Amino acid sequence: MASDMMAPGESRSAPALFLRNATGLVKGWSGFDAFVYSFFSVNLVTLGMFYSLAVFGWVPDGSPVAAIVLSGIAVTFLAIAYAGLIAVMPRAGGDYVWQTRVLDGPPGAVVGAVVGGLGVYLAGTAAEMDTVITLGGALVGIVVGGFIGLRRGGIGFVLSATGWWFILALWAPIYGAILNLEFAQPLAALLGQPDAVNWLGTADGGFAVSMVVVVVVTFLVSLGMAGYARVQRVSLWIGLAVLAVVIVLLAISSQSTFQAAFDREASSLFGVSGAYQSILDTETAYYEGAFQGLDPFAFGAGTLALLPFMMFWILYPNWGATLYGEVRGAGDFRKVLNGMIGGIWITVILAVVFVLLAAGTFGWQWFQAANTNFLDPFYGVEGAPDPVIPVWSYPFLLASFLIDSRIIQIIIVALAGAWFLGWAGTLFLSSTRMIFAAAFDRILPEAAARVSERRAVPWVALLLIMVPSVVLSWFYWYYEGFSTLTLDASLVIAVTFLGSAVAATILPWWKPAIYQSSPIARYKVLGLPLISLAGGITTIFLGWVLYEWLFNSLYGIGTGNATSISFLVILYGLAAVVFIVAWLYRRTQGVDLEAIHAEIPAE
């Protein structure tokens, strides 16, 4: 029943159901460290410039500035909901803990039925199966999903394991592609190594860089929370310093100055004459003049269509949610919220400044043309013209061209790598805590909850995310069409966030003992719990984004992409199988998983 869970402040001690009486993790982060993690998670450079701020050419009648600001507003409600959940249960595991403790009974069954039924229906539709078979399969999905949802902890494990474990492995080659395009290839070009540039553009080169990422991230996470925090802080100040240099360069330069500088460097580095105008002419012809309508400010009909693209970048201010069991003062709602809000709005402001400067110095039509000229072939767009130059128009590289000094250009691009280094740990760090929490609850094998004595690192959990990352990196670079699943990496995480948004919405009514004894019970708006209001708005927004991703062909990952849908069904199906097997196996041991999920885990 909804009232049978003990509140954090009640006197009854937790039964001896968990793996041990304490997690063994330590509170190695301050509130500032959590803010830096949030700031890097909505990374202006590695996620913003790489994708979201580079695809405005695909929706030429949308307003970039409006889309950025509206996206910031939308994820602010997400941050409020998550800050509330953290204040209620500041435990390692984040989404996993909240969803397994809140989404049970009828709410869990409804969420499970929707996920199961919709997933199977989409798979049937994408595969163009017979309508009767598709609907019959959807019915089976509803029944199975509803059954799992009725089991306390079931749907919470499925959503969080898929979002924080299985899909995170797909991010490894994405991180590799970003490091390649923003660091390895530009530096190879500036160092006068055209053969290296070409090799890095092959599958072998991309896979090699992805393996470098896996090794580096594994090392960073092995430093422990305190060790990685130090890397974050140094990366933050270096990254902001080099960004300031780029902003100044763009602010004091004219479009004609940049065009001359770009043509000079394109000729020197790649042997391409008149590259600036060639890029603009090529893409204007390919897009049949659509680029001429690009305007950073005009609020066109396509502005809302840009929001799902923005979510690839700005959806993650809550990325540290699984880590707040190791953050000092995590029970302070305002403190946690301020860290996330700071991460969002400092990034939003910097993004708007960048867009305005890029429009004035690069030329907005040209900048978006340069992006599509490289990204269309990169993502396998059929019929797209070949890139005019062999490297992506990375904004830091472009800005460095304004200084006619190869050494300074190399220094700017190299130091800009701090944006990647400070962000890199997000690949594995958050997911290890979800895996750890599930093992602590005995769903996963006990070994996954082992913690090293010196640095409090769950090293087996780290291995469980590292190994599949290597496998999916191989598929990404060598299996044709697999790289088109890039946006699936965001979609699955958005589904996980949606589950927590639903949990936040119903928490005050479904688990009143938990809510009333928490520090957020006093925060209300027009008599409604603030956490429910924020959770409800987030639920509606994420529901719309997911609908667009799944049913709008613009985003390339929905019903028009059978590989994408099949991949999603496999991931969620695998998570469901893991839970059912664990539930049955633990019953043979006399371990009641539902009783475990009726208790808030120890710290």
C-alpha cells in the first residue's frame, strides 16, 4: 500500500535486507563540486557546439536564441523536481532509488504498461508488421510491463538500468567522436599531418579515439569523488579562460576579416582555395536556398521544432542526481537547486553570447552551412555533398584562425580540450552509482556493490559499464547505420527522467509519510506542492519531446528508423529480463526484493 514505507525520520531501523548496514561511499564533494559537475553536464562546447548549436540549418525557419532560452526554462522545472527528490532521499543511485521507492502499485503498473505496450507497438510499426500482430504484441507488452510495474521496484529498475547503465555504454563512441572532431583532428591539421587527419576520419581512427576515451574516463573515475573533483576544478578555470579568449577574438573581428583568415588557413592546411564562399554556395544549392532565411532572432514556425534538438545538449543539469549520496549538504533543497540552476543559466547566457558573436563574425548563414556541410555526410545523409574541408568547423578552431600564428592556434585548440576533460567523467561516474545501488538492493550480484577502501570507488560497477562501452564502440564505428542511433542516447535518458518526473508529481499524495517528513514539504505554489508542480510540467514537456523524437521524421530515430526502435526494445527488454530473473532468484534465497524496496536505503 501507499502508506507502508517508513519516513526517513521514523525510529524503526531498516531490516537486515540490504547488502550491509552502510554503503561504504564517502561524501567527497562540496556543493560547488556538484555545481561544476552540473555545469559540465550541460556542456556548452562538447554538447552545445558539437550538435545542438550546429544543426540550426536543419530547421532554417526557427529562432536559435528563442530555442535556447525556451529550453533553459523547460529544464529549470526539471531541476526543481530533481532538487526536491534529492532533498527527500539524498542517496547514491538517484533515479533508481526514487523510482523503486515511489513507482509501485497502480502508478508503477501504469508506467510499466505504457512503456511495455508502446515499445512493442513501435517495434511492430517500424518493422511494418501486420496490424493485428502489432496490436497483439502491444497487448503482450502492456501485460508484461504492467506486471513488472506492480512489483515494487520493478519499473524503477527497468527505467533506471536502461537509462543509467545500458544506454550509457552507447555514449562512449559519442564521446570518442566529439574528442576526435574537437581535439584530435584539428590538432593533427594544425600540426601539418594530413595523413593523420584522414586516418582519424576512418572507422579505425574513430574507434581508436573512443578507446582512448574509455581508458581516460576509467582512470578519472578511479580517482574517487575527491580526486575527480580536483580535475573538474582545474578544467573549469582553464576552459573558461580559453572561452574568454575566443569571445574577445570574435567580438573584435569583422566578418570580412574572418573570411580572409578562413580562406588563408583552408588554403594553407588543406589546399582549398576560396573555401568560405565554396561552403556557402555548396550548401545553399543543396538546401535550395533555405539557408538564406536563417536568422538568429526571427521567431519562425520552426522554433518549437528546435527544442528536441536542444535537449541533446541542455537536458542534463541533473546528471549528478545519482551522486548526491556523496555530496555534503545534499538534503538542503535550495543549495542543490542553486547548483543546478547555475549550471543551466550560466550555460544559456554563454550560448546566446556565442550565437550572437558567431552570427556577427562568422556570418550566421555561413556558419550553419559549414556545420551541415560536414555533419550531413558524417551522419550518412543520402545525397549530401562532400565536405569542402576534411575537418569540422569547430568554433575554437575557427576563432584561432583569426590569429596568424600556428603556435597560438595550437595552444587555443589544445587548451579548449579542458572542456572535454572536465566533462569526460560524466560518461561512467553517474552510471556506476546506479549499478552500485541496484547491487546494494540485491537486484544485481553483490560484487557490483564492492567499494575500494582507499578511494571509495565501486570498481566492479565501473567494470560493468566499461566493458559494454568497448563493445558498443565497435558497433558504432564498424557496423553500418549504427551511428544513426546517436539520439537514442538522449531518448532513453529522457524516458528515465520522465519516470522521475512522474515520481516527483505523485510523491506528496502517494507517499505522504516520506513527503511530510522531508524539508520540501513547506514549499508550495498556490497551495500545490512545488515538487508536484515542477514534476507535472516536466512530465508534460518530456512527454512532448519524446513524442516528437519517436513520430517526427525530422529527428531520424522514431518509427522511420527500424534499427533505432529495435535497439530500444532490446535495451528495455534486457532490463526487464534482468529484473524478473533477479526477482525469481532472490525468492529462492528467501530474499524479498519488494520488502527491500519498501525501505529507504542506508547511507
